[in-house]
Amino acid sequence: MELRQLEALRLIARVGSFQTAAKQLNLTKSALSHQIGTLEDELGEPLLVRARPKTYATPAGLRLLTSIEKIFAEIGEIKDEFNKSPEAKLTGTLRIAGSNISIAYVYGDLIEEFVTEHRGVNLIFHATEQTDDSVTRVLQRSVDVGFAVFPQTNPNLISTPMVSVEQVFVVGRAHPLARRRIVSIDQLREWPFIRFEEKTGQRLMSDQVFGSNNDYPQIMAELNDVEYAKRLLRMSLGAVALMPIFAVRREIDAGILHGLRLNSGRIVQEGGLVHRADANLRSLDVFIDECVKMRGKKIRMLGLEHYDEPIFGEDLTHAGL
């Protein structure tokens, strides 16, 4: 079975004539009849009723024509998806992986802007729990692009930096440490700690600060939910947590929570997009180009001091500290 046979059958059923279809396909009538006869022999059923004044499909032919329409529709979508010409409408599917926190607080605006501009692209999202899940999915080709923390050193990946995020120690407004702006490791060890689960971006950063488990303060809770952590901090239980500034920006500005910086300096985590170096997908290329355009020329730095929101936008050249 060949595509040219399926195309020929579809055309004959549409125009109702071997002669007319043969002319449109630049074939002789006998050559076209031979193609259809070979297809019928292969399937073991007649597909067309050769009648006058019009040729029409048999029940078996109608079933096959339904499948043929699906086949050629998918072929058309594939051609559109890989069409690199600028004037071609962007269609196809783009599979995206990212953690709940990254999509909710940082990259959601980028995706929303892309959706608004390219309604023909079908987006499929995969929420990830651990930091490396999105990278693993990209490498396994189960998604096309992932939001990840940097650095990423796999030679099969291309990284596009988007943002630098300060990780701040956070306490409730009634906490004794809320009177301070700078805090030491020894001072932090005096208070119970809310720790994020292993292999999350937040856990990677707190492990760098405290080292092994033996160096942590008393662990009050271990979780993987930012809202859960913030609720515990507001309960005045004396807890401290290390969190990305974007997740607590509004609460700090409103005086509900208080942010602290380590006396040794800022704790910064970088992040952005990753995709396979051998990826060949027009929707992916456009998505990355538009994300970089919204980012601007400089990597966005989100620090403890106030920064502009939304984080990304064409009208912003950088987010100030």
C-alpha cells in the first residue's frame, strides 16, 4: 500500500470519474485503474463501484476513505510543524515540562504570551516534582522543552538562561529574626527549619548552605509545596525556610513575611530553558525566540529588594534589584 494509491482513491471518489482523476494526476486511465486494482487485491475487497454516470465508493471503500482523510490530515500537520518559512502559520504540538512553582511564579507569562500569539499550536504540559525531571524528559524526548535550574552540562542539551533568582531566608513577621536584615548560619541553627524535599531546586540550595543533614537546624517539616511552607511560616511557630524570592515577594512587600539575607552574601540560583541540540521543530524554535525576546538582552535578576512585575515583558529591559 502506497500513499499515491490512497491519494488516487480519494480523488476518484471525490470527482466520481477515473478519466477526470487520471487527468488531474497526470496519469493514463489504465495506469490509474491498475493502481486501484492493486490496492483492492492487497486489501481483498472492492473499493469502488465503476458505474455510469459516476464511480462511487463501496462500504469498504468508505471505511478506507475515512482513514485516508486522517492520514493526509496528519501528514499536513507534520509538514506545517516542520515548515521553517516565516510566513507559514505556526501549528503542531509543543510539549513543555516544568515544576509547579516555576510555571506558577516565573514562566507562566511567557507561555501565556505564546498561546495568545499562536493559537494553532497544541501545548501539552508535564508537571515535574524534582529539579532534574524536566531535563530527563527532554533527553528522553518525551517533551520538547523544559524549564530547569542551571548549570546543565549534558552536551546533548542547549540551555537558554532566563532568570537569576535570589534565595532568601523567610520568617513570619512576629519572629525574633524579623527585626534583622542579615543573618548568620549560627543564628539560623537556633530555629526550626522548613526543608523542601530532596532533588528539588530549593533543597539543592539549602543543602549547599547547611551541608549534610547533620548540619541542618531541627527540621520542623519536609515538603514540596510553597503555599504549605508559607502557611507554616505565618503560624508564628518560630520556623525559618529558604525560598526563592519570587514565591514570597508579595508577602514580604505586604509585611506578612520577612526576608533575610545570609551574612556571607546572596544565594543565587539561575534557571531557564533546555532543549535537545538535535531538536528540529519550528514551534520550539519560535517559542525559544519569543521567550528570549520577552526576557530582553539581560538575564533577569530577582533579588530581595523590589523588582518590577511582570518578570518578563517586551517593555522591560531588565528587572532591577
